Amino acid sequence: MSGFDPTIAIKLAEDFRALHVPGRPLLLTNVWDPPTAALALRHPETKAIATASFAVAAVAGLEDDELTFEENLSTIRKIAKQLVKDGKASSIPFTVDMQDGYGARLEEGIESVIEIGVVGINLEDSSSSEGGLKLVDADEHVKKIRIVMKTAAAKGVPNFVVNARTDCVLLGGTIDEAIDRGKKYLDAGATTVFVWGGMKRGLRDAEVAQLVKGLEGRLNVIYRKSMPDALSVKDIGNLGVARISIGPGLWRESMKTVEQEISRILDR
């Protein structure tokens, strides 16, 4: 299935980009398969559909860094079909988690997802190796972002949306370092910068405020209600961010519910 229509794609990309307003953030309830996408699409406040690679990998029995390009693309296609089925493919923007871009297959990947009907991606600046997660040189990530934007423009979608994730803080860097990286990514064509602090660390409100100031509000943060002293969605928005996502949060909550139901049935 090809969901690509240049006129529709340009309009969806424009609409998606316009949803990123500092202080009035876009809120994304990241999904991982057609049923969860269908649930999100039913809600009147859903402005866009986004995937979470961690959850996509998990339902395939994989770790996040084991998810292949082909497996990710297969899920993206299935979710795109759900948008078509629900009559939302021409009105609801679809953005996907492309992890680190899959090396030399980045251009192929962008062409493929655009053909499916995608108008935005997440692209992270770390990669997995035998030694664990490693931060990619900022200039290398800039090159990746430029490749994405050039490829999208060649496909007729020059306003394609890149949410450039930096794992700088996760891997021990400072907020100032994350801002420096973020500025480079924005200059390269990214719409927003996603600063990920990690499952345990997260980001404090003062750090979010510092990032908002340094990146002029073009910031994506993750909402995790399970974190101690977690800010509400409203509080995060008031700090001036442009985008809030939940990553694999819905998947984690759904797994807790399944576990509770299994215990309820079997614990006699």
C-alpha cells in the first residue's frame, strides 16, 4: 500500500509542523500497533499519531536496539492502513520513531515512510554497540538530519518534521551540552529537539526551563506520571515546551493491567 499523495503530504506536514507551539504543546499518545492507533484515533483530542520504537520492539519480543528496519517498517505500514481504514489518513499527521536512522539505509527509510504516508520522524543521536549505548558526534547527526530533509524535499515534502532526539543527558552530559547539540540540529532543519534524560533520571522542571530558554521553546519532553514529583501535562506546557510525548508509557501501563488481570484470574 502506498499512502503517498504529494498534495496531501505537504498539507499534513504543514499542519503537523504548525502544531508545535511553545507554551501550547502538541501532546502525543505514542502507539505501537493498529489497535492502539485505532483507540487514539477515536479520541477527539488526538491531533497526530506517533509510534514508540521501544513498544514496537517489545510486542515483537525484541529489545529496542534489536528492532530492525524491516520490522519497524512493517508495523508502520500496518498503522498507516489503520489510518486509511478509519478515514483519517488525509487529516491526521503520522510521525514515526526511526531510532538512529539505520545507518546507510537512512535515505531509503525516509523514502519508504513518506511513500506510506508519514510526515515526520524521531531521529536519535546515539547508537548501540557491544560496549553499550554511545553518543554520535553532533556533526554526524547534523548530516543525518540534512539527509532526511533533502530526501523529503526530493519526494515533494520540504516541510517534513524531524524531532531530533539527543541522548546527551542520558549518557552523562550537561543541559548546556544538550542545548549546544539541539541548536545544531535545529539549524540543520529539525522542527524540535527531544532531550531524553532516561528512565531513572528524567528531567527536572528547572532543567526543562533551561532547555526551553536555550532552544527558544522548540523542545520535546517525555511525560511520565510514574516519576516522583512528576509535573502534570499542564505544568510542562506552562514551562514553554512545544511538544510532549509519552514514549512507551501507554505500553508499560497496558502491561501492568494485563499482569494484574492475570493475577486476578490465577490467584485463588
